[in-house]
Amino acid sequence: MEVIQGFRLSPQQRRVWLLQRESRAYRSQCAISIDGPLDISVLTTTVHRLIERHEILRTTFECLPGMKIPVQVTKDEVTHSLCEVDFSDQPAAERSSLVDQLFDGMHLQTFDSELSVAGRYTLVRLSPVEHVLLISLPALCADKQTLNNLVGEVTRLYQESEELEETVQYAQFSAWQHELLEENDDAAAREFWRKQASFGAPSLKLPLESSPTEISTFTPRTHTLKLEADNPRIANSVFLFTCWHSLLQRLTKQDDIAIKYLCTGRVYEEMSEAFGLYDRWPLLHSQFEEGERLTKVLEQIDRTVTDACEWQEYYPGGDEVDESIGFDFTEQPAAQVAGDVRFSIKRQYSRAHVPRMP
């Protein structure tokens, strides 16, 4: 009898596994700008140590015949290599565009979840003192916070020869999450999520929205806008979430609005720098009348978001596959310095959640 020794998928991984069967876009990747006299041999060692340190970066997902949901299996040996691409001989004005083309192409690449670990690491040389490190991982293995954590971890490993302190491994988190949800002995948490579920999930039909007649390509766009906060008590994420709520109410003419809200899942300090898929997307409801004052709407949504983040580890969801509208807010980390070399996030892409996004 064939046997697989592995760990159960976390609820987050299970949901992504069900979603990704219909798309190749479920990946998390980042482009890290590296400015300064880079030692490529040290960076190569850094990438090896990074993968060795975090089990989720050398994890495969394997099924036996008849299994619909795989188990996650950690490989002992680091088999990754750092690929190198040289654009330094290209016109300076075209180099950034060439990097963008590489980046955009990475999330369209398929991966064999059983035969190999799916991470890809590519170092692009732009000049003797300008490089870009491209890292692409399956959404099953990394969320946006993982990408942010990568910058700090690569910087520390590049600079320090000694081993860093032990970190939380994702398989440990997955086992703990299942134990917590199966016991679910926190009455306040159960009551909060029971109330949220009691609202149901009203469909939000946007004006001029129509069902596509053919499979479309996921091509997200970005817009940059600088905002000055007038109320420091309200977090930027809550303020923007409230604005999104209000816009949807105006567009749909519905008083009951339900939106999936990104909770990072890292509820304890020791998880803050961990790698893996921790994100949760609970469906949060708000009811307010048309013409309600913004301050009152802010207070109501702030309470809902605060409670959801407090009880997020007890969120019972995970298997639902729907097209609810979602809201995502992530702070970009500051640049990190290792001697004369500076590491900073240039671009990010993460798709591990619902298809319809603002």
C-alpha cells in the first residue's frame, strides 16, 4: 500500500487549492530592487539559506489515487537554483520594461505541484550596481505578508553569516489552526461569526456589469493617490474600506453590504515574520441607511473590522468558492540596508483570494 507522510492543508490552502483548478493566476511574487555592489555568490547562498530555513518554500502537494485534497509534504533537500539574466547590454531606457515583462510572465507559468517545489528565483542584472531579484511562489505557499517578509529576511541573511533564530513553520500553524477550529471553545468568537453568517451573502450586482462570454485574462491595474488622515484614531485600511463600502452602496442602492476583508492571520508576534499562506477572507456585513454621516459609518465599520481581526483565528470559512467582492490593504515595507547594498520592494503580485477585487 502506498503511503504519503505529510500534513493536512490549512483551511486557507484548501480554499486556494479549490480555486486554482480553474486558473494559473494563483501565485504570489515580488520584484526586489537591489542597489549597490552586489556579491552574487553571497546572494546565491542567501537564497539557499532562505529556502532551507522555511519549510513552506520546499513543500509539495501530493495526492494518492482517489484523494481530492492533497497533503503538504516537506522536502528535506534544497533543489532550487538562482537563475541569472543579464539586461545590462540593453538600452538603459528599455531595461525596466524588460524586467516588467519577465515579472508579468512568471505568474502565467504552470507548476507541477507533486514533482517539484514550485518557487522560481531569478536575478536580473541591469548594471554593475543595479539588480532585481524576482521571486515567484504558488499562492499555496505565500501571501502578501510573506512577500513583505522576504525583503527583511533576504537582507539579514545576506549580511549575517550566523543562523537566525528559529521561526514558526507553516505545518505547525496548519496543525494548530485545525485544532483550534475543531475545539472552537471560545463563545465570544462563535457568537461573532454566527451573527456574520446570519446575514447571508447578498449578491452585489454592479451597474453595467455583465457575465463574460469567454475566459478573460486577469490583468489588474493600479492607481496611486496620496491621502492625508484627519482622524488618526481610524486606521487607513478602515477608512479606505469604509469608502469602498459607501461607493458600493451608491452604485448598487443596497443597504446591506457584504465584502470580503483581508485579515493577515498573523495574530501572534511570533507569526509576524513567518512564511506561508496565513491570509483569511471573512465576509463582513454592514447595514446603514443612504445619506448616513460618514463619521457614523466609520465607527460602525471600525467596530466590525476590529472584532473580525480579534476573532480571525476562529473564522470557520475556507471551502467556499464564490465571487464576492473583496477589499485588500497591505503596507509596503521600508527599504532594508546590508552594508553598501540596499534592498527594496519594486513590485508585488498576489492572487490567493476571490476573483472580484476593487
